[in-house]
Amino acid sequence: MTHVFHRNPRQHLDFAMRGQGIELFDQNGKGYIDASGGAAVSCLGHGHPVVIQAIKDQLDRIAYAHSSFFTTQAAEDLADFLAERAPGDLDHVYFLSGGSEAVEAALKLARQYFVETGQPARRHFIARRQSYHGNTLGALAIGGNAWRREPFLPLLVPAHHVAPCYAYRDQLPGESEEQYAERLAQELEQKILELGAGNVAAFVAETVVGATAGALAPVKTYWRRMREVCDRHGVLLILDEVMSGMGRSGHLFACAEDDVVPDIIAIAKGLGAGYQPIGAMLASGRIYDAIVAGSGFFQHGHTYMGHATACAAALAVQEVIERDHLLANVLARGEQLRGELRSALGQHRNVGDIRGRGLFVGVEFVQDRAGKAALDPAQKTHARLKTQAMHNGLLMYPMGGTIDGVRGDHVLLAPPFICTDADISE
Ligand code: PLP
């Protein structure tokens, strides 16, 4: 009997005993290609000596100091690294221990910003139906994933949702990408006006949708249009790059490709690449300055925020990615992966769409290519795919069931940035 309260207590789990490069090994010595980096986390693969050494060195100096007493060199250096590379003036880095915490902090910062600047009526958040922003109550409240939200609805503040940018399903025949983006921007604007522009705090969205729609990137002008609507009504734009950021898309920040600068951005997963739990929220000068000039205190915080060892690990991860030019590999290997998937599966009757950016790749499954109907959730195709893939020595991240009630019928592939041409083919 196990005393670990696993998230799915009825599921049999093997032991992960060791990891090396793109592979994990279980207690029987069987190897698995980690083609999803867990949940798009392990972007440097496993057992990277530079990161391990950085963690050891940090532990030798100091493992942890509480952020209300001290800062640490590791936190300062990592914040400098991120701020220097972030788009626009997202210069103020607030460290957390994961993605949900980063989103939660972003929601609270947006709200506090409006309280401090004399707009206390701004309290509503608008997000999108195809979205996941985390499992803590605030992040869950804004997310669109009905299945995850359902049991907790009485505990969640009401949130407001608009359509995602889902060209494969929602772009109309004869509609250009620009027209489609414009239609979605109008929907956001209508929602803002419906709620009363002076009551809306922020629009929150994943730059590229991850778990609920399988690496779903927007059409080209989408983010520019959405930003314009937010600006017109004084609504903040919060981008959640917990999954799509930190190089996964081929750019350190995914939004760089969309020519848009949010007011707040949330990152995690690839930041520490699984070597330590760490997330962060980057805020613009306007927001930071308002807090400093106002109460002078962001009313938030966690015991482990800015954890020195986690910061040292994340800095080493990011320095290796830059030193080894791994983002160029992300772009090249991503193209290769989509190309090989299209050759092998593109005409399969149950494969509707193969998509993504960089090494953030989704395959959407359908009952038939023409009808695009989602697979029957009762068949648990995703669970069977995962089991069969593991049997064959492959880890990938499947989601199953409904499309508009949001869960998606797809697998997500997010291999480590170090993977080679041959790894992708295998
Ligand atoms: N936001 C997005 C886009 C995510 O994909 C996730 C996790 O999958 C989260 C937030 C929550 O992150 P965490 O599981 O680290 O709390």
C-alpha cells in the first residue's frame, strides 16, 4: 500500500528511477522518450550537468532565505536576465513556485493596480473558453475548462468567457485571417461593453493555448487586435505563457512573434525546466510604479517565493539555452516534427489538424476529417493512446473528450530543446 495521495489513486504508476537526456527510465530499466517534457516542463532534458552543478553550488552558499528579510544574488541575477530579454517594459519580476501561483499573482496585481489608481470598480476578468490557467481557486475561476471547474463552481468568483482563436474550427468559409481576428476582437469589445468598461480589470489568455486545445496558435493579427480593444477600454492584457513561454515556441517569450506586449506575463514550467519548482510574473513599469507610488506594498506573497536554489537552477537553465543556441534548434526541430507527423498521419481519417509553434506541437483527433466531430469521450481514446504510447516507450500528453465544453481531443508533444534530427524521426 502507498501512503502517497496520488492524483489518480486507482491508476497504477511505475517508478521514475532516473533520467538522462531525452529519456526517462523506470524500475525495470525500460526507457521512455520524454516527448512531452512531462507537461511541457523538461525543456533541457534530464540530468543536465551544468544545471545540477549550479544547484549544488547554490546549496553550498545558501539554500533559502525568506524574501521578507533578504534578497539573494540568484534572484537578482535571474530577474536581470529575464527583464533584459522580455518584450516592452516588462521589467519587474515577481518570483513564485509554479504556474498557478504566477497566474494568481497576476490577477491580484491587476486588481490591486486598479484599487491603487482610483478605479476600484474594475473587478471583472475576461478569459477564453478554450483555456487553462491553473488549479488554484482564482486561476480556476477564470479558466474555461468546464471539467476541472465543475465540482468547485460554488467556490469560484464568476468569470466571463469569449471565444478562443481556433481557426481550424471557427474561421468561416471565405473569411480572411484578418477578418476572423477582427470578429474575435469585436466579440471581446462587446463583452467589455456588456460588463461596463469601467468594471473590467483584465483580459487573460494563453499566447498559444496549451493543454485545452493542443498547441493552438492564433492567426497573425489576432493579438494586435485584442491589444487595441484592451487599450481602448483601459483593460489590462495578461498573457499566460506558463506553457508556451521560455522558448517552447522558438522565442523566449511566445508573444514576441505576435508583436504584442502585455501588461503582465506569467511564466513557469520551462523557466526551471523541472530542475526546481519555479514560476514568475513580469509586470510593466506602469503597474509597478503605481504600486510603489501608492501603498508601496503588493499585498501578496508565498513562503517560497524567490527561492534561491530554484532561481539558481532557472538561471543555469536559461543560460544553457542561450549559450547553446537551443532556440534555433527548437524552430528547426519543430518544423521537422510537424512535417514528419503530416507525412505519416496527415491523411489519417481520425487526424483533423497538426499544428503548433516551435517544439510545441498538437495533433487534434476527430471522428472523420470532413465532419471534424470530436471523438466520443466515453471511448477514452486519450487514455488508450497514452497507455499504448508508454507501452511503446513514448511519453506524450493527451487530452480527451468534448471540444466546446472544453477538454479537446488531442495529444500535445513538447520534446526537450536538445533533441536531434534523429530523435524527432524516432
Ligand atoms: N497556465 C497554463 C497555460 C498551464 O498550462 C498551466 C499548467 O499546465 C498552468 C497555468 C498551471 O501551472 P502549474 O501546474 O505549474 O500550477
